[in-house]
Amino acid sequence: MAIAAYMLGACGLDTGTFAPFGGVSQSGWEAGERRVIETADGTLDPTYMATGQLDPSLPITTTDLGAVLALNSSKFLFKGVAMSASNKLQTYYRQLQNADEPWADSASKHLKLEVLAGLLAPRSFQAAQGSAASITLQPIPTWDGTNDAVTVTADQALPTLAAVDEEYTVGPVTLNAVAMDEEVQGIRCDPGIRPAVIHGGGREWARFAGIVARNTVFTITSANAARLSTFSTTGTALANGTIYLRRLQHADVPYPDASTVHVKITLYDVGTIRVPALSAGRNTPIQSSIIVDLGRPTGDPNEIMAVETGVAIT
């Protein structure tokens, strides 16, 4: 019997037209089974096995930060976005061909996974000096009342695939009017979204996935060890902040500040700034880790941050 082998194909959202994420480097599937296994009295091996429920995981990692951060009216980083019949998540795997190149996009040979309901949440993004930033997405599928939470269909043609046309890296950071530019070595965001996933009625799929708590943390890696003095060993309150991601330019150096192609994240006045660690080694420069914990402002706009794409660095 011939072997059917597959590789990564495409991932994206279908709102009537498939919009693929560019620069996808990883996707996968785990069933998240909760198994019921019983052994009869006096026997060694199970005599009853069943699946009580499923909490599938389909993480996706992409470098298409501009498109992803613009989802849900640019609130994706702290709210995620709903998946539905009109905003379906689709993941494709391309079938390989024995002794030849992979099958063409148009060939009905490929595998498709589709999610029709649930929450698409951000897990984290990270950027490092000289490298492309990436963001990891965590789909949380739910049952729509009719279809499986995740449907799998073989022998599919691939949709139009995305060319990689956007890549970002670190940019300048300002915290409490302290400007940090060339010293910034890395930026990481952990949105800290804690979902409430509810099953019921003895069914295998969750029927509800909402956000029950959030603890958003930014980590800025700086080449300046004196930031331990700037922000104190005991930390300080956050008054304001801006974090930029600089867009890389194909076949050229990164875009200059004035180009309206970058990403800007504005932080408000509830939170803390602290420097809990310095990393020092023999004959190597010291780096400091600056941690920014975000709280929710009480006034307008009553959001923990604002995300803008296609802006200049100012």
C-alpha cells in the first residue's frame, strides 16, 4: 500500500474568501482527550474504554504580525477574535508525492481542518534584534450545535497561498518618558488570557469558550544594565508607554522611522515596571529584563492597550 505523507500547507481565516496568514512556521493538532478507562475486579487490563470529552489544540505560529494584530479592530492582542461560520479557521496540510515534488495546489490530494465556532486567542509574540518577530495563536474550538468542533476533510485542493510580504522585528520602546532605542534587544508579550471552556450535557465538545481573566505582561530585553537604577530594585508604577515593532523591508534594510508601515502599541497608566533580573557572564555584555505588568485603566478608552498598524515611529 502506498504511503500518504503530508507537510504544512496553509492556515488562515475564511470570511467568504480565504485570507491566509503569511509566514506560518508551525501548526498542529492534539485531540485533548479526557479518557474514561475502567478495569473489572480481579483483572489486569482495562475492559471498558471511552472518551469523556475533547479539548482540541491547534496552535499556529506565524510571522504575519501586521495582519494578525489588526484582527478584531486591532484588539486581537488582548481580546482574541470569535470563530464562526462567517469567520472560519482553516488549516491545510499539503500531500507529498513519492519521487517528485509535492502535489500542486489544485490537486484534490490535500487535508483540511476547519473550526466553525470558538475563540481564536493570542498565546504570545516575541521579537529579537536582527530576527523576524512571530506570534503564536491558540484556537479554542467549540461545538456549533451541528458540526464537530473540528472537522477534517481529505482530498481537498489548496486555496491561494500567501506570499510572505510582511516581517517585523524589535523597535524603540518608551516607558514613563524614558526612551530606549538601540538598547532594545528583545520584546515579548504574554497576553495572559485565561479562557473559561465549558462542556455539558455529556457531550464531547465544549459549547462555550470565553475570557474569564487576563494578566498581560511585556518583557523588554535591554543592553543597558543601568535600567535597574532607572526603574528601581523595587519597581515603579507605569505612567505611560509605547512599544514599536519595526517592519523589515524585502531585499533591503529595515524601513526607516518615517515610513508608515510599523506597529505601535500604546500602554496606559495602570501597571508596574520592574527589573527582576540581570544576566551577566564572563566577557559578555550584561542584559536586563524589564517587566511591564498591565492593569485596566478606569477611564476612556477603558482598554489595557491600543494597537495600531501602518504607522510611523515617532
